[in-house]
Amino acid sequence: MGRFGWSVMSVRPHEDYSIDVEFFDGTKGSFDARPLLNLQPYAPLKNPVFFMKAHAERGTVVWNDDLDVAPERVYEECTNAKSDGRNP
């Protein structure tokens, strides 16, 4: 699988339902997952223990085999995003 700039390389979830994210292009920022909690497929994320299992896999934010977020969405909605100037 090829890598795009918005491919997620690493994540660090926080108890406030935010996730620090680093992308393949070197951009780093914070993704607010709270809006997802109101969408039916993401209802399990309301459990803080489950939410804290977020990790990077297959280029995106993943919780298990059934639950992930499109990497493009994470990239577009990332706040305080800063690039380290890396070009993939």
C-alpha cells in the first residue's frame, strides 16, 4: 500500500477524547474525536477505556477491526497542525 501525506503514522489518545496524531508528511496535530461520539457506528468510543485503545494501523486511527476513522478526515480536522517540512 502506498503512503499519502495524510497517512497516519502514530497516535496518542487522551482522556478528553482528543488524539495527538503524526502523519506521513511530518504534520503533527490534535484530532477532536468528540463529534464522533454522536454517530451510531462510533458509540463504543463513549467508553473511555475503549477510546484509549486508539492506535495507528493501516495508515489511520484504529480501535479494533471494526472501528476506524478515514485518515483524510483526521488530517482535515486536525487542529494546531504543524509540519516538520518533510516531503514524502
